[in-house]
Amino acid sequence: MSYITFTEEDFVPRIATCQRKLEQQGFDGLLVTAESNLTYYCNFHTHAPWSTFTRSAFLFIPLKGKPLLYVHVFQVPDAEKITKGCDVLGFESLTGPTAKELRDVMDARGMASGTIGMEMGHEQLIGFQLNLYESLKKELSAVQFKDASNLIWSQRVIKSPKEVACIRKACEATSFAHDKVFANMKEGMTELDMSRLVQRYMLEGGADAPGFVILTSGVENYDRISKTATDRMLVNGDYIFLDLGARYNGYWSDFCRTGVIGKASEERKTYQQKIHEVTMRAAEIMRPGVPVADLARACFKEMERVGIDANFECGRLGHSMGLMSTEPPSITIYDDAILEEGMIINLEPGVVNELGIFNLEENFVITKDGADLLSGGSRELHSIM
């Protein structure tokens, strides 16, 4: 299958929907600066946004007409090639545009008065300096900046078939990497050896890039469920918890698999089997119209049924993902989201004890009739002999 790409036809409807929602909700425009939102609305992305705060980027979405992407002149040639459905303009200073320059751009797009939405709320961040924002407010005294995170998420939470296809590709690469690394792991390797190996396997499996590697081994570490690899050597009896994320055309996977150095005990196998059963039985209720809170309750009910405590302390029983490795909604009893067709749901009930971290996260897409499983790889507790 050829590489999945996005065209102008993918982005024009997104902007039209955004503009319609802006008008319905009383906004006079939207200013977008977080990279995942820039990618979603106009396909702009950089090589490593998490590694530098140099060169902020600004996307101005007016109520009518084309959006404008405003980037440093260094990025203009690339932006003109990769962006879809927007105009591109460059600013000169490496430290970013001045408030006056931003004001002039907004004025030209009809966004110098009224209510302008920004990424101020739930699981959103503004992608430029606070002092520049304060100066911009002074320059635009006729503008009220207001949180538009709910509007943004109302679009991004529902994935198009092409977005789902990208996530499926990322999941395939992750499934390949999980199975292959456990097949090639051995006692005496270090966690770093294993991490380097599994990142190579994600690439071999078709990922554009490894996203993250969470790797926990050894009884002294089983309470560290978001641990990165160290030079700790794998020894007989170690339980290995491996949580991977791969990226394909900007879209993520995120799921974990497990193993034991040596022979797995029956007690460990039982915990593994129970948590897999809990996850898959809870997933059976997933379909459009089901409250996310009911999915959380289903996880708790299934854990009680099999006699294990929900003590996987990550604050929730799952989440969504897409252009970020975690996105709303969160699978909790207090999240008021309702499942819709096209949502991605990562379900991860778990239990942590002196035997290990028992969690088999699964990635699903909500379909019109239920849910389709995207994650793969063996759910067996691998025995590394």
C-alpha cells in the first residue's frame, strides 16, 4: 500500500467546519499556535516541535476566506510546499514577530476586533511567549481573547477514515515491534539495549519515527509505570512492562505488552489473563451514544468481577489519541463525553503489585455498530528463556 497522504480536499472542509462553528459560537476568528492544531488545520509541522521553542508559528483563521500561516522566513519555503488550504507569510526576527506585526496581520484578516478564540483550555497550550500575548492584548484593545479549546476538540476528536488509516499503520508498526523485541530479548541485556532495539523494530514495522518507549523492569521499579529505559541489566525473574508509541504521518499509536525473564509463574499468568479479559469485556459496550463514564464503570465492574483492584495510578482508565499520543476524552466516571463514530479510544485498566505491572492497553476506533480493534501483537505473558 502506498504512503497515506493528505490533500487540499482534506483540509478545506476542516476550515469550513471551523468557520461555521466559530460563527455559531460567537467568535470572530481563531488564532492557532500549537503544532498539533497547526497540522490539523493546514498540515504545517516541523521536525521536532518538542525540542525547541525558537520560531513560533501562528495560524489565523478568519470567519470567511483563507487562513494565513505566519512563520519565520526560515520556514517559509517548507511551509509553502507542505501546507494545504492557507496563505503563507514570513516574519523576520528569530525571536518572533512583535505585537504590532501580529496586530497588522490580524487587521488584514478582519480579526482586529471582536472575540478571537485561542488554545486556552482543556489539554491545549498557547505556542508563543506570555509577554508577547500580554503585549498583543494591549495592541488589540477591541479584541477579547477567549478559550476555543472545546471548539477545536469537537473537530479533532472525530477522526476521518484517512486519519484512522494512519493510526492503524502506527499500530501495525507497534504490534510488529512488540512481538519482535520480545522474541529477541535475553537475560543480560540492559533496558537501554532493549529500547534501542525496539525503536529500530518500530521503523522496520513501517513507522515514520518512534514516538516513545516506556520500559519498566525489576521489583524495585514496578510502581514506576511511566519509566524510561536505564542501564539496568535484565535478570532472571524480572517482569518487563513495555509501553510503546509509534508515529505515522503525524498520527500516534500507544499500547503496552509484557514479558518475564525466565519462566512466568502461574500467578503472573493469571493476572495477565484477568486484565486482558477485563479490558476486552469492558470494550464490548463501546458504540456511538455510550457515555465515556459508563465505559469507566464497566472497567471497574469487570475488575470487581475477576477479583482485582484498580490501582493503576494514571488518573484514568484510558484516553483518546491522534496527532497527540493522548487526547480527550479521558476514560473516567467524571468525563461527560459521549462516544461517537470515528473516535479513537485507548482502554487501559490495570493493576500494579509486587509481581509486576499488569496492563494490556488496547487501541480501538468507534464504528457505527461498535468498535474496531487497531492494536495487535501477542497478549501472552512472554517468557524469555
